[in-house]
Amino acid sequence: MEKLQDVYGDDTMSRAWAFEWHRRFKKGMKDVEDDPKNGRPATLRTEENVELVCQKVHGDHHLTVAMIAKELDMNCERVWTIITKDLISVQK
């Protein structure tokens, strides 16, 4: 799994999803497309989103991840990923 993560980074399928796809194919599923989802699509780690999070973090150090996510209408996990993967790596 680590080798896949080295190559694909955040796009690596989780172990749980690998088992789920295996189960689906064993049941006869032939299509590799995900089932349609309800609700708002996931927000991607775009340059624009990274910049918006960066502005929030540098603008007010008292904001929490949840507060930033709410203000930017983003998922908390996505904000955390941007902070830990994009912003911290820039400072190193």
C-alpha cells in the first residue's frame, strides 16, 4: 500500500475501498465507474482553494480548521489536507 501511496499520493485508493471494489467485481460488476452520488461534489485541492486557505490561515491564527472549512464552504478534511500537505511543505 505504501508503494501505491508513493506513486499516487492523495489519489491512492484506501484499503477499505480496494476490498469494496473486489467485492463488487466478485458479484459480477463490470463497470469501474462509481455509483452516482447525492449531494454536493467533493471540493478538490485546487490552486485557488490552497490560496484561499492560505489567506485564512495567515489572516487570523485563531481560526480552527472547522471555522475555515465553514467560511470557505469546504470539507474539514480537505482544509486539513491543504494545511498539512500544501502550506507546511511550502514553509520547509
